[in-house]
Amino acid sequence: MEVTKVRRGSVFRKTKETEIQASVVLDGEGKAEAETGVGFFDHMLAALAAHGGFDIEARCVGDLHVDCHHTVEDVGIALGTAFAEATADKSGIARYGGFTVPMDEALASCHVDLCGRAAFVFNGGFDAPTIGAMDSQMVKEFFKAFAMNAKLALHVNIHYGENDHHKCEAAFKAFAHALKAAVRLEAAGEGRTLSTKGVL
């Protein structure tokens, strides 16, 4: 289905801990402008953009002298908010998306429902406390922050793997493909919301 308007959301968020400019273009070219000060996190956001076909901007100045917690979580909040704006008109979208990604020895899957209600489930873990300069526990916190602020149901499952980098990257890529499927516009559904309620 041909896209006739740009589905875009943007947000500027400033707290005592972070200052963020974030935007999401759903029907983009898969480009990322990620400058968070956390190299591995920027790498994951680039994967999210490339595999989702989204254009993502995430520029953050955060209190990295403390740790990466506020930066990663707040970028999740900002991108989730931008995504909610970009998907405000849910007519004609597929709504659901699910995808499984192998990354060498690791396997992760993600399922989403753009239902307008926030829900989050995460199964999996990491062996090392950090992946690059990113705290491993912040992987879950990013996904949670995104889901809560995008108002979607998100289930992330890291099934297995030995390398933490591979496990995390598989999860981000699965998330990207699941979102890509869920926001797809379907010709048969133009002007229609995929819900028995008639509204999401």
C-alpha cells in the first residue's frame, strides 16, 4: 500500500539527568542518527533503524559520569513517546508483529501488539555485567521504557546464546522486524481499525 503521508513522531525531553532530542519516521530509509555517548547502545539503535526500515534520531546528553542508566532508560522513554505519536492513527495497520532472529549461536524473538495499552514481558538474561559500555541490565529497561511510553504490548524472549553481544543484538533486530510488521499498512484495512471494538 502506498504511503500518502509521513508517519512521524518527535519529542524533546529535558530533565536534571538527561537532555534528549528523539524522532521516529516509520516509513523511512533505515537510517539512524544515534549519539547517546554509549557506543554499544548507539549500535543497537542503528540495528533497530536498519532492520525496521525506520529513520531514528536519538541525541542525548546524559549523566554518564554516574552510569548509563538514565541515558538508556530516558532514550527509551523518548523514542517510545515519538513512536506513539507516529502511530497515533492506527487505521489500516497490521497491528500485530512477531519475529525470531538467529545471531550466530544466539536466538531471540519478539512479539508486539499496537493496542494502545502498555504491557511488557521479558525473558532472558546476560552473563556479563556490561556489553561494551552499556550495563547489561539496561537492555530490559530500554525495552520496558519504550513499551510503556509507546503504549504497546511487547514480549521479548532471548531463548539461548553464549555471547551477550549476540543475544542482545538478536533481541533488537527481532524487535525491529516485529515493529515493522505491526506498522505495515494493509490495503484491505485502509480506514479501518483492526479491532472488534472499532477503536484502539
